[in-house]
Amino acid sequence: MTSRPAPPPTAVDPEQQPPADPIQQAGTPEEDWQTWPALRSLPGVAPLACLPAPRDRPPRVLVVAAHPDDEVLGFGGTIAVLAAAGIRVRLVSVTDGEASHPHSNTAAARNLAAIRTRELREALARLGAADVQSVALGMPDGKVTRHEQELSSRLAELLRDCDLCVAPFSQDLHPDHEAAGRAALAAGAARGVAVWEYPVWAWHWAAPGDGRLPWHRAARLPLPFAALERKRAALACFHSQIEPLGDRPGDAAILPPAELAYFRRDFEVIWR
Ligand SMILES: [Zn+2]
């Protein structure tokens, strides 16, 4: 997920300050989403029924993550469903997530890339997807926008033998998520492959019925009990994100329980 660092305090005229960053503001309680009937009424989609069946090979899905955990947060339950059905999944980690705690001085903060890569591997095993093909592009965490065109070319190459692309929401208000989403949309268009976008930060900054989200193309992916159990077990692997790195302010958990609650639901939502 990776936080977006708050800008350093400056002595500018308050009249001229940019609007507050919605990701830094308090998030929408999960209870608000749970009690919004329209969320449960979104059209349901069975991912296995949507996949084309190529004659010459098994179907394959390319799943893109800006940081090593986004794919589990937003799409992990469905990855478990796909893996259980023998669908081949190719996973792309755009960054190693090394900048999730930019203001921390703990040893863990300096080793975040290795820690987060290991956590993702453990999470994939808990999803029953230990044998997915993983591709790490090693782009700089927080600066994916600068490499968007290169990313789009890499994704177009990786999509060559895939039937569906799943990527972070291109309007998630986190610059890395948005750049990864836009790059995936461009790559999918170039290859003629459908792209599903999964929200992560939008659950935090949006509210039920929020006009900034494209509800007209939202769909709900129900998670069977076994997949939900696998996803919840996988979420528990991201210790560097769900627990504080230490006891200083820069060590705070990126995914405290109130944030994690969005991703423990028995369904996932995509825009298509
Ligand atoms: Zn992320």
C-alpha cells in the first residue's frame, strides 16, 4: 500500500496552501461501507466465467501491484479462487515498497524492500498461490509516475500471453497506484486485453456514493469461505505494514485495524 509522505511544514500563507491530501485525512469507517446497501447490490461477477478459454494453452491472468501487498489487499481472495481453479497467474510488483516508512530510522525501515518481498512470498503461499510467476520491476517506490511509459511497455510485453489484466485503480489518489493503473490501461488497450482496476486507498478517502468513483462500472467478486479464510491469513503476513516498526511517530503502522477492515470483507470490488 505504502503511505504517501506528508509534505514538510512550510511557512506559506494558509490562503495559498494546496487542499488537504485526502490520504492523510481520517478514513471512512468500514461500518459506513458495510451499512451502505448499494455496495452489496453491485453486480456480481464470477471471474472464472469471464475468462476466455484459449485453445492452445490454459488461461492466464496478469496481476499488477504498485507495492508488495496491494494485490493481496485488493484482489487476494480472487487470486486464491483463480489459483484453486488452476488458472495461471503472473504477478508484477512494480516497486519493492521500500518507501512505506519514509520518516522512520529503525533498522527495519532500511530493509523494507527485502522484508516486504519476503512478506509477499509468505502471503502468496497462504493464498495457495506459491507457484505464481512473480516479476519484480524494482521501480522506485513513490516515483512510479516518472517511469510510467517504460512501465506501460513492460506490462504490454508481459501481457502478450495473458487473457485479463488486473491493476491498481487509476484514480486511487496515490501517485504510484494511479501511474500503475494508467500504465496497465494503456498496455491492455495496446494488446486488446481487458483491464480490471481494484481500489485500495479509495476505501479510505471516498464515502458511500462518492461521485469521484465510477460506480456504473463497478462489480463485486464474492469470495467463497475458503478463499476468504486464505485472504485473511495472507493479510496477517504483512507485519511491516499492519504493526508499528518501532515506537516513534515515523514507525506507525500503515495498515492499522481500521484500514485493514476494508480488505477483510467477503467480497472484492473491481472497476471494469
Ligand atoms: Zn500500494
